[in-house]
Amino acid sequence: MSLVLYGHPLASFCHKVLIALYENATPFENRLVDLSDEASRADLFRFWPLGKMPLLRDEARDSTIPETSIIIEYLDHYYPGAVSLLPLEIDRALQVRLWDRFFDNYVQVPMQTIVSHHRRPKGKADEIEVAACRTTLATAYAMIEKQLGESPWITGEAFTMADCAAAPALFYAETLVPFLEDQPKLRAYYDRLLDRPSFARALEEARPYFKFYPYQERLPARFRDAAG
């Protein structure tokens, strides 16, 4: 198989790329990376010494593609399907790229920072940084609520790369900073993302691993039951 995706089922950034692959039923090998296993680590690090996941390897083109947004744009160009995740028209494409970066930088990153501090030994978490991340998430939620307007997806009528970024980011972030009652558009958007078949498939594959998520009791009930 030409495409190999190195990743882990619990990782939110890996979900982002899986959504893109599943949207177009793109054939690929999903290679789970176990960083505690030397052989598994070596298999990833030989292509990308930074060791970050996900990583896409295209054997047919002898290409190694890191970084989620670059991976999705690569797939959209070289392995296009029925769902185009990046518009051809430049102004629309820039909006998609903007909101893709928005979800990565202002939802994913603060979410992961909060979880990282939770995993630190007792007394080692930086409560000031954690509070700042919670504030960032609250601000991001308000901006998403405004951006959605009457549109089903974050940049309009079409599901795009930005929505691929939004789904896993919001899935985990909502367990840390819940949506407010006065954010109905955000809540409805989140529910649409959960129901999107591509994301639902990624979450189903992650079910056995949710027990390792430190806030598993705050996951949606259907996943919380599996994690318990």
C-alpha cells in the first residue's frame, strides 16, 4: 500500500488526519506507534527524527509528509476524492487555512497543555499557565460561536480541512472547559462533528484507548461507558 500513516488512536492530531482520509475512503495503512517499544520508535524516527505524530509516508512517491495541515493538503492534491477539503478559490482557501490554524493553535494547543500539566507530579503543574489556557479556550469558543452564524460548518456550507481540525480539538477541549449555555451554535456544530461518519469512525477506533485519557469521566456518555 502506497500510503502509511504513523500515529496513535488516542491522539487528537492523528484524528484530524484520519478524518481527511476517511472522508474520501483513501486507502492507507494505519500504523500504530508505540513510543515505549524500541522497534516501533525506530520505525517512526527513521523518517522523522523529531518523533512527532501523525506522519504520512508515501512510498509510491518516496515522500515523507509531517504536520497535519500539510498532510491534508498533500492528500487533497495527490489523492483527491469526492470531498475536496481545500477550496480552489483563493479567498475561500485562505479562510479554511485560517480556521484550520485557529483550531490547532487556540483549541488543540491549550487543551493539550492543560492535560500535560494534569499528568505532572503533584505540585509541579503551573496553575498560572493552566488558567491562561482555560481563558484561551473560553475566548476561542466565543469566536467560534460568532463565526458559525447560520452555516453548518466553520467556513460555510462545505466540510473542509478546518472542520477536520475542529472535530478532535473540540472533542477533548469540551471535557476541560465545557461549552456555555449561550453558545447553542457551537454545541450544535460539535454535535454535527460527532455525527460525521469520518469522525465517528476515528472515535470508534479510539474507544479502547479512552481509559487512558485522564478526564475520561467527562467524555460523551457513549465513549465514557467504553472507557470506564
